[in-house]
Amino acid sequence: MNIFAHGESEYDKQVRRVLRELETTDPNSEEYGTLVERLKKLQQMRAEDRPEKLSPNTAALVATNILGIVMIVRHEQFNVIVTKALGFVIKPK
């Protein structure tokens, strides 16, 4: 559930509609198989539409870069940096 969304998503409405139709359809009918396929497609579309989760490796890389920047800035407060220390920070691709 998305806390920033307003109301029910279109995917949820369609899934709910298909589920209601499945309840009233004979499981041995062709229509039932069609509804099941439609439900699978809707669930697949919803899964593809969701943003990817942040990988632990990416989070560790970002945290390490931030820590390095903080250390450099902290050092600059007390000392002069004569080299290009910011060259050690990994640049985004």
C-alpha cells in the first residue's frame, strides 16, 4: 500500500473486479481460464510498475561516499588540503 497514493489504484480496481467475476464463474468453463490469465497479467503489470528496492551494496556505497566527504570536509576545517582529495570520491555514472 502506497501511503502517498490517493485512493485505490487502477490495478487494484481491476484485480478486485476480476476476483468478483471469478467467484461467480464455473471453474470448469473457458471463461474461468481467461479470467485467471487476465489476473496473472494484472499482477505481472503491477509488479513491473513498482520501483526497484535499494540494494544493500548500493546503500553501502552511498554511505561510504558520504562518510568520505564528511571526513574530507572535517579535515578542511582544521587543515589545508594541498592535493585533490575529492578525486577519491566515486563519481556517479
